[in-house]
Amino acid sequence: MITYTDKEIEARLYEADYSHNPAVISSVTRQLRQLGPEAEQAFEAWWTTGKTPTFDIEGITPAYCRKMHSMTDVALILTYDQLLKHPKQAAYFLKKPILRQGKP
């Protein structure tokens, strides 16, 4: 169980430049409270060391997430949690073609 208060988590998210939108920070804090045990350990490791999890689930890796989706550390941890809970479904959505406006 994450032992940090919501205010501590929110302050760390601001510090990590996750977002400056209070609604987004609040939503992400609620999502972090719902992490499964392995993703929670990954969050704790990030909090104390700045390291993110290493994984390869259904062909999805941190490098893929960063390259294809420009994920931040916290987004990567939330994605890791979803990959652990729902590997096939999460991987499907992460592998869908990304349509970028204005680019061929």
C-alpha cells in the first residue's frame, strides 16, 4: 500500500512535471492508489530512486511506450499496471496505429 499522502503524491507529480493541471494531477493520484502489488512496487522504486520498471508484456516495453506514446515515468507505471492486469487488452490499445494530425 502506498504510504504517501495525496498531497505528497500531487507535489511529486508537479515536481516531476507530469502536469500542471490540478484535475489531471488529482485523477492520476487516484489511479496510483489503485495500483496492483507489482506496479505499486514499481511506483515505490520510482519514488525513492527515480528508476522505472523494466518489462516486456505482450511485446510492449518501456522503450516502446516512450517512443510511440511519449510516456512520462508515471504514465509508464500506470501502463505497466494495466499490462499486468489486462495484458492482451492493454497491449492491443498500445499497438493500435497512432494517427497524428498533419503528418502523413
